[in-house]
Amino acid sequence: MNSLMSNMGLAFAILGAALAACLAGAGSAVGVGVAGQAAAGITTEDPNKFSKALILQLLPGTQGIYGLIIAFFCLNQVGLVGGTPADLSLAKGVMYFCACLPMAIAGLVSAMYQGKASVASISMIAKRPDQFGKAMIFPAMVETYAILALLISLLALIGVGGANI
Amino acid sequence: MAVLRMRRVSICALKKDQKPILEALQRQGMVEITNLDSQDSVFQKEDLGESRSQADRNAGLGLQALEVLATYAPAKTSMLDTFVGRQALTTQEFQSKEGQIQQSEEIARRLTELSRFIAEGKGELVKLTSQTDALSPWMALDLPMNFPGTRSTAAFIGSFGEELTLEGIYSKVAQAAPELEAVHADLISVSKDQTCVFFLVPKKDSSRMEEALRSIGFIRPSNLSSATPKEQAEALHQKMIGVEDSIQKAVDEITALSSHKADLEFLVDYYRLKEERYENAGRMLQSKRTFLLSGYIPERDAPALEKALTSRFDLSIEFAEPSEEEDVPVAIHNNKFAAPLEGVLESYSLPSKGEIDPTSMMSIFYYALFGLMLSDFGYGAILALGTGFLLLKYKNMDDSWRKNLTMFFYCGISTSFWGIVFSSYFGDVVTVVSRTFFGQEIVIPPAWFTPLDDPMRLMVFCMAVGVIHLFTGLGIQLYQHLKAGRYYDAFAKVIVWYMLVGGLIIYGLSTDLLLGILQVNFRVPASIGTIFAWIALVGAIGIVLTGGDSKNPAVRFAQGLYELYNVTGYLSDILSYSRLLALGLATGVIGSVVNQMGSMGGGGPLGAILFIVVFLFGHTLNFGIEVLGAYVHCNRLQYVEFFGKFYEGGGRKFQPFAAHTKYYKFEEDIHHE
């Protein structure tokens, strides 16, 4: 029991990292998946649109990467990557957990909706291939919120790492 | 760096010169011919629809023939072919090729004929194969299918639609016609859903047998040939060989004709040119002996056109200022540094009437922001070297490709610069390699600071960049207002915002609150802060007073208050630049993850191999994703934050009547540098 309590902090930190990687990754998988279906559709009609469709398909994929960054960063901070885990207090562990949440949640939702925006943009270039620049912007607007979440998670992780609790 | 001034050009010339004049205009590609529709009894439009669709058909024929070549005699292609560009032709080469156009058409026709022939042959083969398949259950029969029997016997050849044994067949026949005694049956073949049988009965029982067989579902074959199945199969086989031979011959002929690929490409281009000429000729007015055309030309090209035309033809050419209500097309021209971004501007929108071309202002920020987001020396070097190599190797590259690659070349240089500033070399590859393989940690010191050690500092820097970017955008709006003499707008739409936002920022820098959040060691003295707070207040009042446009003072005041609410827009605009930090950190962190994973194998030779594999794979992936991200978000910052401050766009692109060819270009093409 005692060893469980003393490791609780570390467990929370890992849970946070896992959630960031899982949820953001899952969101990206959904987003890239639906965009991929649309991209395959227009590539059937016109194989020349492959590269444009591919770029649009990839746009919702970044959340997974951001989640990975946060997960890795968190694991690195608590010493789990290639070293001995730090002795983490419960409070600090929970802080790490909370720091990971923005990326996990915003990553999940934004990637799914960015995927939908990508689908719409892909059908846009099916009809107006010359409007690729604009088509790219619509999904990118959604990504803004994932980036903001990434930023807050990163800053929070750095801050928690420096806190002496 | 500007929108080119357009002039309206009108040309009146003799009809006998129409073709050469059109050809000259097309080669020079300077004039966009507009539709003239003031027809009268003298000047009429000519209906060229028929000639035009004829040219279109011929070009289509050429394309079809090229497709045939690509199917049956594919040329070796590589990914880099995209960059090769169109081949240049001199006038003489053009004329000699033009002389062979009939021949090329014949070849194109022959190629499409051959491909049709092959398609028919393949259909024939399918038919023959299915006929052979239908014969296969009968192969064991060594009599013709229509064998009626001998002098004293009658034969019945046919099948049941089920799987049967010999006993089964005998019992079936016995049940149907118990009175028949001398029935002989031979199984020819049995399969799951068909049993082929040969019956022999005495001639006298022939009709009884026939009835009996009909009642138990015996089916005569449809193919009653007088040859044995084997002979038939052999005949079919011979036929198939014949068809295959003729297909092969056709393919060989296509392969032999593939040496004419260049002629076919010329054919396509030739008719595309012709089609475009007809299209434009259809916009002109024609009288009995003269024709009249009108269009737009960039002012700088006007003298060259006048000289080129008047030296060769008897014609009247006039240039005039387009009138106010005309929908004048827009062309922009920039120096070599900014021109690569014209495509980025164009995919947003070209400047409308009275707007300035923001490309050159945008270019500086574009390269800087892109570099900040990617910010890695190694990635920047790859980007710059890769695009630089392509640009040097393929001099003849298409213009749009050249622009795109040049843009990434400059972006790469900027990326490398920021990589040095923030000490990022493929993430932290130098540190990791030196520690893992040489046992001594070498850290390249950053030219400024390491973002991971002090992210707040970079965030403040990014937002400062953002403020400069936004204020530049506002500045352009100010310039446009002043240039057009709209002094009130200059004050009400720009100056007050400068006062409010700028004042608030400087005032904020004197307060503990903002300084505490930003963690910067830079404090504006309280007295100056107070002055700027007053400036901000004046700006705010100015916005409330000037923001509304209603006649009713109360409504106007409310509109002004609403306008003031837009200050939150500035806050979100500035915060939006934090993506520079986030994407910059992302590049570095993923790069470090890759390096760390690579170094997990330790320092031995195996570790080195692991490191190289992981390094190549991981950094390629990261490079691809981050370049895409930097490109997309750089465009976003330009389109949404920057353009949002001053730019509307909506101009119609100048599309001159020119040689819009696919495979060749002409030496006389005038390059706009």
C-alpha cells in the first residue's frame, strides 16, 4: 500500500502522457481517416489531384504528432525515457497529469473536426483545383486550437518541471 | 513591386493580315482580347465555332494518339520529369514541323485506328476463349456433335444439368421409358452442374427415346457442328493464334510509331494554338476588308507591341486609358525576391482596383515566419540545397514550378538562419552523437538562446513579431488611404487603432501584471506608461466616435462601442502568433526524440547502424510534416492576420492571348523579368 501511494505521482504523470498520445492520436486517426476516404474518391476521378488531396488529408494528422510531443516531453520530465524515474510527489504527478489534458482533449476534438473540414476542402478542389490555397486554409483554422493547446501543455509541463513540490 | 498599369489597346487592320497579326499577338502574349459586341451593318462578328471545334477535335486526336503510345509503348519517366519544362522551338523549327502536320495527323489517325483494332482483337480473343471453354466438356467425344447414328442405330448427344453417374443415367432412362431395352449410354464428362452423355439406341426406338429423354431434362448442345470437338477446338486455337498475331503486329506498329511522339506533341500544341486563335478571332469585329480588335495590355509592353506590329503590317493601333467602370484585369510584377510569392497572393486573391500589390511586403514576413516555424539548420539546408539543385539543373522549368521552388529556397535559407539562432541542428544531433559515440558531449551554443530553456522568451519574441506584422498591415492600409486622399479614413480606421493597441501594449509593459505573465526583464517607466495609457484612451474614444456610420447619434454611439469591441480581435490576432513558438518547439522536440531513439542502441557499430536508420527515417518524416505545417500556417498568418488588416482583393487575373501550349514553347516568347 505504501509503495502504491509513493508511486502514485508517477502513475498520474504517465496517465497524462498516455492520454495526450492516445486521445490526440485517436482524433488524428479519425480525421485522417475520413479525409483519406474523400481523397481516394477524388483521386479515382482525377489521379492528377493526388498530391493536393494528400496534403489536405495530412492536415488533421498533426494533432497526433503534438500529442506525441507532449507525451514524450512529459515522460522525459519525469525521467522515464532512458533513465530512472524521478521520485515524484503525488501533487506534482497530478500537476503533470493536468498539464497534459489540454493537448489530449483539444487534440482529440480538433482533429476530428479538422478531418471534416478537410473532407469539405477535398471536395472543393475536386471542383475548383485552382482554389487550393483557400481550400488549405479552412482545415488550418481548426488546427489553431490544437496548436494553442499544445502551447499551453508545453508551457505547463515546463512550469511543473521547474516547480519544487 | 506593383500592380502593372493597364491600357486599352485598339487595333484596326486589313483582313488579309488577320492571320499573321493574330499569330504575332499570340507569340508575344501581351494582349488580353476582349469581346466586342457593338455589331452594326458594317462590322459583324464572324462565327468561328465550327473551325474552333475542328481544331479542338484535332488536338483531341493528338492527345488520344499520345495516350495510345503511353499505353502500348510507354516511355521511361521519372519523378523529376515534372521539372523539365517545355522544349523551346525556333521559328524555323516551328515552320518545318508545321509542314509535316498532315503527316502527323495521319500518324495520329493510324495510332487510334490501331488501338481500336487491338481493342476489337482483344474482344475477339475473349469470345474465342469462351467458345473453347464451352467445348471442353465434349472433348472426350470423338464424333461430330451432329452425329445422327449409323444405319441401324440412332445417336443422342447432349447433357443433363446435374451431376450424374452412369447408373443414375440408366435408371433415369429406364424410369422414363421402361419398354426400351437396348439403350447404350457413354459418359463424356461429368462436372458439378453438368453431365454430358452419348446414347445409342436401335433406330426403331429413336422417337421413343427422344420423347423419354426430353421428359428427363436432356438438353441437346447448341453448337451442332459437323467437326469433332477436338477439330473444333483446334480450329479455334488456330484462330486465336491468328488474332494474337495481328494484335502483336499492331502493338509492334505502335512501338515503331512511338518515334513520332514529338510530332504528335507538336500536333496537339499546334491545334491548341489554332483553337485559341479562333476563340480570340471570334471576339473581334469584321467588316468586308478590315477587322477590329480591342483588349488590355500592360502599359510597359505597349511600345514593344506597337513597334512589332507597325513594322510588319499596315494598321492603326491606339492606346487609351481604360475608363472607370471597366473591369480591368490585374497583372502584378515583382522583383526576384518577392516574385515567388505571387502564387501565394494569387491563391488568396489578386488586388482589386486601387489596391496595392502586397507581395513584396509579404515576402519578407513570409520567409521570416516560415523559418521561425521550421527553425532547424539541417532542415533548412536540405530545403535550400534540394530546391537550389533542381533550379540549377532544370533551367527550362515551368514558371509556376520555378516560383514555388524559389520560394522554398528562400524559406530554406531563413530556416537555417533561425536554426543557428536557436541552436537546432537536426534537433540536437551534434550533442547526441558526440555523447553516444565519442563519449564527450559537445553542445553548439545558440546564437541567441535555446527555446526549450526559456520558452516564455521565445513566446514574447513571437508575439512581438506578430505585432510588427499586424502593424505593417495596418500601415499599408494607412498608406492606401493617404494615397487616395481619404484622410478621415486614415484617422478613423488606422491611426486610432495604432493609438489604442500600441498604447495598451506599452502601458502593459509598465505594469506588474503583464510583466509577471511574460517574465521579461524589460520595464517601461511608470511615467511613460501613464502617457501611453492616455494615448490608448484617446484612441479608444476616437474609435467610439468614428466607428459608427448611422445618422442617429445614439445608434452611432452603440456602433462605435461595438467597433471598440474589435480590440479583442487584436488580442486573438497577436496570440495567434504563438503558433510560431509551438511549431518551432515541435520541430526541435520531435527531432530530439528521433535522435534519442536512435542512440538507444549504444555506441558500438551496431548502435551506429541503428542510429543511421532511425535518423534517416525519423528526420525524413519530421521534415515532411514540419515543412507542410510551416507552409500551411505561414499562409494562414498571411491570409488571416496580415491580409485581414488591409487587403480585400477580388481583382480579375490578366490572361493574355498567348501560346498556352503543353509541350513546346517558342523562342520569341518575351519573358517578363
